[in-house]
Amino acid sequence: MCGISGIVISPRSSIRLDRALAERMRDSIAHRGPDGVGLFLNDRVALGHRRLAIVDVEHGAQPMASDDGQIQLIYNGEVFNHPELSRKLQAEGVRYHTHCDTETILRLYERHGAELPTHLRGMFAIAIWDARKESLLLVRDRFGVKPVYYAHLEDGTLLFASEIKAILATGLVRASMNAAVLPDVLANHAPSGNDTLFAGIKRLPAGHTLTWRDGRIQIAEYWDLHYGPTDERSERDIIEDYKARFINAVRMRLMADVPLGMFLSGGIDSAAITAAMSTLVTDPIKTFSVAFAEREANELVYARMIADRYKTDHHEIVVSPSDFWNAVPSLVWHEDEPMAHPSSVALNFVSRLASKHVKVVLTGEGSDETLAGYNRYRVTIFNRRLGAFVPAPMRALAASAIGTLPAGSRMRQRVSRTSLVLPSDLTTLYFDNFAVFPRKEQPGLLSASMRERVAGVDPYLAAQGALDRTDARNLLDQLLYADTKTYLHELLMKQDQMSMAASIESRVPFLDHPLVEFASTLPTRLKLRGWTTKYVLRQAMKDMLPPEILSRKKMGFPVPVGPWLRGAWQPLVDEFVLGDRLAQRGIFDPGALSALAAAHQAGANNGQRLWSLINFEIWQRIFMDGEAPADIHMPAA
């Protein structure tokens, strides 16, 4: 786990590449690699590396060069099939100088060129400069666990890095808001496509390579998730097969020469990984949990249940509202864009706790998007079926009827989100129905000038594109594919940036790509059965986990942002949502913001919306205004 950065100067460019520029870029992400630094530099190419040493700690420094010095490689991540690849290459006569997976990547490139990622099983962001071809190759892993951002300048120069701030640190790209992405951010928590909130800075799509040569770039896909024939074996055989594959995915992610542990939330995903780890190690597993004092946001009782069952070396942290809010500005800086989810803050706190004991943790991301863990899947499928029997006139009557219910009533909220009222098209039932700011509400939120700038922008373009291209033949798998290509990306970036801010590596067994490919062949009844989510995982783990864990409803790591902003932390809304600085930016309509805040104070659940707006303004102050995170005051009553 590391941080990478680099610049390749186009032959047409007048940019002067020097050591100070390259080191400024590299060291802006020093938190990603406190164990070592490296730099390859000539008059056209700079490759910077910050190392967090996990495998072959004494060796494996980067950049790593081929024997003739013509190939230079930097890399962030872990290749979990490295031992078998290494044995195979050495049996074929390849001479190794280290025991690290970096050298395996280098040797595979020497043999297979741009096809090298098809041989890798893991999480990785790779950059390779090949002086023989005068080309640069960037590679990102299949699900985008490891980040790669880039800027391709008008003169053909390419800048890339693990984090956006490293690109900005060069001074070659000016921080400017990409207004075209704003509707996407408002609806979907964060950018769901390949653009970022920074004009001119993109992210390399997961499962793709980027090749730079002579100032031009070419992006190619090397992997996609396909839904082939359904597995027709007995349920018992499929469940046992899934269990074996899952435990193997966990086993592979125990590869490390340093201490490792587990983020234990108390949900089924982290509990399942902990249970699997217990069959693979002899020493007590180090587990780490985080919670808030508020009862509705505290899952520690369930985490302790698993810790007690498997006799783990368990550690906990309880985050106060003051600690939470005061951490937000620095974490917005770490995440580069507004934090999509309040749980990012909790994740950073538990990462900091874990960093005192281990360098590597396993986490449960990915099971919801591959095994149908979110409530919105079953709600959407129910609505789609219901909508087929509700004619348009009946919808009009239902809409009129619920208009007589109290504005804040739970019944009104629930019925208004069903196809008794809503049109039955998927954009409305799935995307708009679960958006932060639905597409239909955004014009009223934005200022007149911003409405004009983003007129015609579809906030669901990336997700709809995924739906259009998938070969999945049923609605559930189509939704899973769309979320794997969009929503999952933000969760993985949260995981990467919040853990790397604490200089700790996180690994995601549920996103072992052979395991995901196997899950894509499962009958939908083994993913979502009635109202039971992740059915195959619950059945696979029924002999290893307590019934209380197996039958728990998904909590999604709740953070009591709404109550906080209605209480002692309401001044945050005054400062960052209703304050003069946001109003002067001319992005939002002040009257709409006032109405939103007033409704929240009156009892409406606008916590997620206010969180989004607070983060957006803090992001503006840090990256657009140049304000230091430490100088941003977080007022409380």
C-alpha cells in the first residue's frame, strides 16, 4: 500500500520538469507511505513513490527498474496471487532479486506488456515507464479498490497520482469546480462517472488501462463483470462452493510481513470475515470497532458478541460529536472531494485506532453490491412489480390522497416512495427514489445562473450507461451491476482515503474477482430471497455465526448527523449552508437553502442533505479558496 505520482512531458510542451516539482507532487501524499520514498527523474519523466512497507519490508523499494534500466515501475496495492506467479516465473527461468510482488508485476510486464493486469489477482494502481517505446502505462484494478487520477493537458503532458491533491501540488492544474458534475454529486453523494469535481481532472475507470505515447492517450478496458449461465446445481452445493471460495479469498488477503487485523462493525460482512480468519490463523485476531454514544448509532454489543465468540484481541473507540465535527475539515482535505458519507469520519477514527497495533486490516466492502445487501434492491423490485398493476389514473388518486396526510408523517413518506404514486420507470423508482437531491428537485435548489449552466445534464448518466451495457438478464443483477460500476466506487475511495490518512492498508475479500464472478452466476433467489438479503452468505455462515448476527437488519453504520444538526451543532448549518460565503458563490438559491434548514428544524429528515451541503462548502473553502483545514472553525451552540 503506497502512494504514486508522476508526470510525463509531451514533446510539444514547454514545461520544465525538475526535482522540486516532482518531490512536491510526491510528498503531498506522504501519509500514504511514511516508510520510504523514491523518485525516478529525467528531463521528460518523473515517477514518485511513497512506501508503506507490507511485503518484503527490507527490499522492494520503488521505483523498481528492469535489469537494463529501460523500464521503471511504481505501484500501489497488493497482488495476492504473487507467490504462485513468482514460483511459475522462476520455474520458467526468470531471475528474481527480491521477494516482493512489485518485482512480479515488473517481470509480467516484460513478458506480457499491457496484458499484465489479466494475470493479477488483487488491488492495484500501477504506472510503468517504458523507455524503449517512450510510453507510459497506467493500470487500475478491476473494481477500483486503488485510486488513479489523471490530468491530460492541452500540450499532451500527462499528470497522474493516487490523490487529486498531488496533481494540484504541481501548480500545472488550477483548482476549479467542474460544474457539469454538480448534478451527479447532488443526486448520488459523489461523482459516479469518470469526471471529478475538479475541472480537467479525471479518474481512470476500474478495470482499465491508460497508455500515453507522444502526448496522446488511449484508454482500454481489460475486464468487465459478466452474467453468464445461471448455476443450476443444488442450493447446498452452491452454498458450500461459495463458502469455500470466500474463505480462500480471506486466506489470500492474510499475505503480509507485518501485523494485520479486522474492522469489526457487528454486521454480517465483518463478522463473516472474522469467522473465516479464525480458521486460518493461530494467534488471536486483532479487531477494531467504532461507535457513537447515541444508542441508535452504536453497534458495539454485536461487535463484542463476535469478538467474544472468536476470542479476538478487541479494541474500541467511541467518537463524541465534538471529535466528529472537528475532524471534518481535515478529512475533506484527505478525500479531495466532499465526503459523501458521515461514516467516513468514523472510519478514519477506527483506522487511527488500528494503526497503533497493525499495518493491515480486512474490511467488508463489496458484499452488498454483489449479493444484494441494500434495502433499495427489494424495494425497487417490489415497486416495479406493483407498478405493472397500477394504472395512471389510480396514481393520480393516490397522490391526491397522500397529500392530505401530515407532511412529516411516516406513512406519507413511505407511500410517496412507492409506485402507487411514482411512475414505474427505473430512473424514478431506483435512482431518483434514493437520491440525496432527486433530479426533479435540483432546479429549485440551484441558482438561476447555475440552472442554466447545468441544463440538460443527466445526474444518472453513468448509472444508466451501466444498465444499458450489462448482459445481466434480470432486474436484480442489472441493479447490482450498475452499483458495482458507480456507487461502489465512492465506498472504495472512502475506504482507501480514510485508512490511508492513518497510514494503514485495507483489504476487501468480498471483491476477490473470481469470487465476484462466481456470485454473478448465482440464481437471484440465493442473493435476495423474499425480504432476506445476502441469502447465500447467511446460509454459508450459519454454522459459524450467532443467530443474532445472521438475522440482523442492515444498519449501514448510522451516524446521528440529523439530530446533531437539530441540536447543539445547528450553528454549522448557519455557517456553511446559510452563511454569506456560500451565498456569494452563486451556486444555490438562498431561499431554497433556508427552507431546507427550516424544515429540518421542524422535524423533517434532511440530515443527509445538510451534511452534503456542509461538506460542499468546506471543500470550496479548502480547495477553491485555499484555506487550511486547521483554520476552518466548526461552530457549536
